[in-house]
Amino acid sequence: MKLEVCCADLQSVQAAVEGGAYRIELCQALEIDGLTPSEVMMELAIDMKIPVQVLIRPREGNFVYNEDEVQSMLKDIRLAKRLGANGVVIGALRPNGSIDEETVHRLVDEAEGLSITFHRAFDVCAKPLEALERIISLGCHRLLTSGQAPTAEQGIPLLKQLVKQAAGRIIIMPGAGVNPENAHYIISETGANEIHGSLRRGGHTDQELVKAIVDRL
């Protein structure tokens, strides 16, 4: 079982490392659900010797992107790759809520050689079971999702369906509202083998919360 911790500052990255996290998702501005971190932040986090998945999200709001925004995301993927990131976290939708296959294909091509996570844009997409097949066919390695619910615990029914449908073709990683009290329950009920949380206390990731989950997985 693997724990990925979402970190929006370097203090949180250090806490995740010391707590025993397997991997981090690096972002900034977590209060608006995360944006692409700065180059300096990427570089310093990668130097901490933990696998780093860099969030590629140019702005807050919906996940329907214009060409300028796509170009910005492609540039950020190139930067993350050059700095030695383990992977990137991407996602894009069409106005009708379906997966924007053209944009995701371009992002995946740019990220060749990296571990690719499709982010929680999935949680506002239409027809999630069809969307999962599109995400798999586009070459993503992992899907971060709450099961289209406010929290992963509430999303267990869909998460369980997704794990079954994926059948090992992609990693389904539950996230949202994960804590030491429910992490093992979410994993055992869904059949997932990775889980994701920010595990914050006082505005930063808390080492003890991370360790509490790691010890129970």
C-alpha cells in the first residue's frame, strides 16, 4: 500500500518525507485546489529525494482550456521533466464534461517517460465509467479521484466500481478527506492499493498524521 501526500509548500514536503510517505504531489495554492508550483519549489522538493508528481494546472476554475493554457501546461511539463520530477498530474475536459482527448493526448506525449496521473477533473466529468476507458486509452498510469463525491469515503461505491473496471490497467488512487481514521477502511472497501491525502494541521502537512496512516497501511 502506498501513501501519496499532497504538499503545497516545502515545510509540508519535509513533513511528508519524515512521516514516511511514498510519494508527494507538489502544488501551490491548495486553498483553490492547487496550481502548478514554481520552478524553485519544484527544484527544492525534488532535491528532497522523494518521488515528486508535479501538478500541471495553470489556473483555478474549470478544466476546459484554451490553446494558450495548453501551451503553458506543455511548457510546465517540459520544466518538470528537466528538473527530474518523477511524474506529472494532468487533466482536461470538454465543455460537455467529457474527457478532452486531444489536449490530454498532447500532455501525455509531452510527459513521455514520466509517471502520469489524471487528476480530479475526473470528479466533475460526465459518464465516469466511459471516461475511465478514455483515460486508460490515452496512456495515463494513475487516476486520482474521490469517486465523484465530496470525500473518498463517501465515494466508495464508485471507487469500488472503478477499481474493478480498471482491472490493473490503471491505478485508481482514492483522495479527498483521507485521514488516519478512514484510510485503511477506504482501501479495504475499494480494493485500491494507493491512497492520497494532504493530511494538514495548522495549514501544513503534519508529520504525525502522515506516520499514522503509514503505520496502518
